[in-house]
Amino acid sequence: MVEKYIWQHEDWPKMYWDDSQFSELLADVNLLRGKLMGRLSMFGFKEQEDSVLDSITMEIVDSAGIEGEMLNHDSVRSSVARHLGLEYAGMTVPDHYTDGVVEVMIDATSGYGKDVDSERLFAWHAALFPMGRSGMYKINVGKWRNEKEAMQVVSGPLGRQKVHYEAPPSGDVPGMMEDFLSWLNSSSEMIDPLVKAAVAHLWFVTIHPFDDGNGRICRTITECLLSRADCSSKRYYSLSSEILKHRNDYYNHLERTQKGDLNITEWIVWFVETLKKAVEVALDKTERVVKKRMFWDKHHDTPLNERQRKVLNMMLDGFEGKLNSSKWYKINHCSQDTATRDINDLINKGVLRKSEGGGRSTNYELV
């Protein structure tokens, strides 16, 4: 065991940080967030709805993925659309568990202005574990953990497990959570809202107040605080998607910070850098939407058949690889001759052109 975990220090939970280490980074993120909101304000209502639907769906799916749980993307998307009152073609009927997971996220983001108290957290926890079990094991649902043995985060095979972290004794949890929630719901202009989200993320997962589901509820609280920072229930970027891409890095930073002193500057820097990447990804997506709109504005009166529209939309949405006649007829389930006629027609209309490098592997790109 390490000499001290962060919560064992005498001054816990008085964590501190050096603002100068991430002030420029914060300014960059806030600039990008402003740019994202500005670009989205120019979108049509349907485009904004689609962006929100995509972002919340990815947040829920990838937050579960961080814990190794695979949720069905279409079921989640369908449930999100239903809860937000949005139309979504090809809706599937989600199961009760998926619906519960979605309800938690929607409550956190749409109700970002409301206090996050113990009863609200208990309701979230109960929605995540409707059967009162985590796998085969019965757990305390909708209440703080009260185990007799130490709560540890471990990995590795039985008998050779490595302890990454040991949480505070269950007897300390109610008092610690009271302090945390009091701070969380307090308003202060002394702390940047993005920094508050970073601190809250670490603080909650350090207390580890539930038998299971601490990571998912921690990221739900984070989304609530990001909605507060944006002053909007509409989520246009997914932090969990970026965390999932750098999952090992995420856990390493958490472990290092939880085994350190009360200076959490390094953690905040990592959190804000990851948030920056999430906003940049969202900006790239909006760039594609803008280009797609400009393309169809330009070709509004260009006569096109359904096969051509289908492939063009795929290319505008980020078609993987290069387009050729073989891919065309496979996508459209048509003959090679029909594919060739469709492509040549688009070339004559100035929509497509041949990519550099012809011969037997002729590829095509948008003009």
C-alpha cells in the first residue's frame, strides 16, 4: 500500500492547483467552445437536433464502454430521441435498462440548473441497477456503500491482483459526500466552471460512494457541470468518447493523482486537454455539416437519381477509402454498367472528377 492516498491527507478535501499551468489551455478551450456554439447557431433546427442526438448517444455508449460494458448504439439512440421528443428514422424499441441509462443522462443535462443532492444521485444509481445486482452480485442500490472490508479498485487474475486504489472507509462516506455536494452546488466566481468539472470528477470518484457504477455516475455529474458551463442542456461534444480513446491514460492519471498529495494540477491539465480534443472533434463534424449544406445548395437544381444522392451523401458524411465503380454497384446493388453510367453522368455535371492515378484502379472524388 502507498504511504498515503489523497483522501488520507490531513487537509483533505482542500485540494489545490496552479492556475498558471493551464490558463492558456483554458483560454484555447473556451475559444473553441465559443466557435462551436457560433457555428451551431447558424445550423437549421434539424441539423442542431441531429448534432445533439449524436453527441448524447456517443456520450452514453462510450461512458459505458470505459467500464467495458457494450451498449447497443441504435437502442441508445432510439431512447435518446424518444426522451428528447426527436424524430429518428428506424427507431428500435430500447430495453428497460437502456432506457434507465438514458434517463439518467437526460436528467443530468436537461436539469443542469438543479442541485445535485443525495436523493438525485440515489435515483440515478437505481436507474443504472434496476435489478439490484451488478452481474451476479447483489449490491446496495440507491444508498451509500456500507461494506465491512476495504473498497478497492483492482486488476489482474485472482490471487495475483494489483491494487490500484483503496477508497475511504464506508463509515466516512456520508460525511464526505455531504461536503462534496455542498461544494458542488455552491456558486463561486473564483473557480472556472471547466476546472470545477475537473475537480468534481476527481473528488467523486475518489470517495467512490457506491458499491458499483461510480465511474458512470461520476461522468454523469461531469456532463451536468459541462451543461452548466455551456448554460445549455444541448450537448454537442462528448468527453467520454475522448476518454475512451485514451482509457489507459485516463486510469493512469487518476491513479497517480489519488496516490499523490493535494496538488491536483496535473489532473486538471489532463482533463482540460481531453476536453479540448472532444470540442475539436465536434468542430470537425460541424465542418462536414457546413460543407454538406454548401454542396447541396450548389447542386439544388442538379438532376440526380436516388443512387447518386445516396453515394454523394455517404461521401459528404466521411466515406471511408476511395470511391470506384465496384464500390458504387455494391452500395447500390446495381450492375457495373449502371454504376459506370451514374458516375460518368456526375462527371459531366461537374459533381465528381477522377482522382489522380487512373488505370485499372480509377477512383473518384467530389469536385
